[in-house]
Amino acid sequence: MLQPTGIRRKLQPDTVNLPNSITMSRIAMIPLLLWLLSSRFPWHTSWGLQEILASLLFVLASVTDGVDGYLARRRGQITTMGILLDPLADKIMVTSAFVALVAFNPQVVKVWIAVIIISREFLISGLRSIAASEGFTIQASDLGKLKTVVQIVAVTSAILAHRWDVWHFGPFIMPVASIAVAAIYFAALVSTISAVDYFLGFWKKIDRAAQATRAGSVLIRHRGGS
């Protein structure tokens, strides 16, 4: 999870390349998503135009989250701008979606759930900043990747559950509202567990670094005394 940054990737000059353009497009989608999830949306239809557009936009934005990183690595276009904008875009998108859903579908997205999920995002950002200042990076864990997938399902289903309780496909029934509630609570659970996992890994690595620093100081003082 935490790895030394002694061997660093060679960063490319900060240019508006394709991966960075995709990241910025994700940031540009956020105001549109908020508009789609607001009462100001003008075209309310019985067949759920608002919910369909909002869910498709969020899924598209989520897909770009993986595409920009893949292209940056594949094309050797990892830049300082991309390293800064990519996690920032992720945090703003998740925060915006859950804040909007508290008002859009409060029956599914409770305030305390949104607080837990959003707090986790800020906690991890803070830990990564501290780790970077100490010479380490926090890599995405399997729990973090699971959290991302669960959040996509949770947000999308919560948007659709604003219009539909169930979908009927011939003899098959999809309980949209039940899936949304289960996904939202599961997202809160996974977010909490992954936050604890990140914090424990961070604390162990920082503690080892502090012990190494203290041992080095003692050795220097011993040599100086001799």
C-alpha cells in the first residue's frame, strides 16, 4: 500500500494532452450533473428523462476516471498537472454526487451516509499529502478499488430510484429502490473499512520511518561522542 518514492516516474512537461483533457472534461461534467439532479431541471417527464440523463452522465464521468490514468501510463504522458487534477476531479465528483443526492433522493441517501463517504475521501487525501511529504505514496488497495465500483453502483441506482421502485423486464423484476438502499449502505461500510485500512498502513509506515530517524540520530550522536 505504502511504497517509497525513491524511484520516481519521469514526469512529462505540463501540457494539455489527451489524458489531461479527459480529466478536465470530468471536472466540466460536475456542474452539469448538479444541474440534472436539481429542481431547476426543466424537462420532468413521466418516463424519467432527468434520472436517465443524470445516471448516464455519472457513469460516463466514472469511466473517464479509469481511461485518463490508463492512457497517461500507456502513452507515457504522466504530468504534474495530471497527478494533481485526477484525484481532485474524483473527490469533487463523489462529493458533488452525494451532496446532490441528499436533496434529490433523501429516502435513499441519508445525510450521515453522505458525511461518512465524503469524510473518507478527504481523510485519504490528507494521508496521501502527509505521506508524500515524508517520502512515501499510498497506492490504491483492493478495498479502494472495490469502494470505487460500489460507489458507482450506489450513486447510479440512487438516481434511478428517484423515479422507479422496480423495473419490469417481462417475467423478471429488478428492485431498483432495494438495490439502491443496499448499495448505499454497502458503500458507507466499504468506505469506512477502506479508510481504516489506509490509516493503519499509513501509521505503520510513518512509525517505521520515525523509528529509523531516531535510530539514525542516536548513531550520529554516538559517533560524535566517540
